[in-house]
Amino acid sequence: MLNALLLLLGLLSSLNGSTPTAYDKALNPDVKLAMGHAQIHDSSVGKRTAASPVDEINTLNDVSLADTRKDVISKKGKPVKITKDSLTGCTEYHYKDVTVGLFEDQVYYVHLGAGSKEMKVNEQWVELQPASLTRIFGPADYIAEDGVVYTRGYSAIKIYKSPNGGIQGIDLFDSASE
């Protein structure tokens, strides 16, 4: 329930003011987008490899917003636990590395918890360091008091941050819902 409340607050916080988007920054010739290569972790060989910038966000830790409950179970296996969020009405499938929020058997959001050091976006492991995030996503599209949002295609990733800069959580959601 706390995750859903944080998600709701995060979505609403982007509505409280005009924050420059990547589009606005691209129109300003004084702003340079840092779209080089980032270091990612290739767990199959245990080494860092170069990653290319992300044009679309398709998956977070192997789960897509297009997935159904059956797809999630096929990809991730049996969940450690299943809970019902009374605020959103979502059923949450909790796994060791991720929580998947399902609404009517369709993935509604994907959540990584506090303390995450990296995330897997479109088969690439990305370190949750400012320089790596900028190399993969460019500048944040939205900056809120509680974190930053990157939108690509129909999906968005919000990285929630504590006042001291620590990661509070990460959500993948439909960008139309922001």
C-alpha cells in the first residue's frame, strides 16, 4: 500500500510546476545532451560492457507493461508472496528483485525497492549512478521533490530519492498516467 501511495504522490508531484523537459532542453542550444555510452553489468559473463542510449523503455527487470499475469509467472516464476493493494485495487506479485502490480491480470506497474544499486532496462544492467543514468537516458524529463522521471515511448521510469539522495524506489509505468 505504501508503494502505491508513493507512486500516486510521485505522479501528482510532477503536476505542481513547470519543470523543463528534455524537449525544452533540446531547444536550448546551450544545453548539451550527454548521450554517450554507459557501463552496464553483463551478469552472464561477469564484466562491464558498453551500453547504448535507450530510445524506448520496454522492460524493467525483465517485466513489461504489456505482460499479463501469465507472462509474469512465465518469466519470473512463482511469486514469493501475493498481496492486494486496497488503495489502487492492484494485486502485487512480490519477487526477490521486483514487485509487479497487476490490474485485471495486466501489468500496471513494476517496482524496485529501496537500496537497489542497478536496474535492468531492456536487457541492459544500468548502475543507479547519476553519470550512468545520464548516459543511458539523457537529462531527466521531469524533476520532482522526491525524484526524477525519464520518459521514453509510452513508458516512464521514476527514480524516487530521499532528501539525502539515496534511492527510495524505482517504478516503471505508462507515461500517459503521469
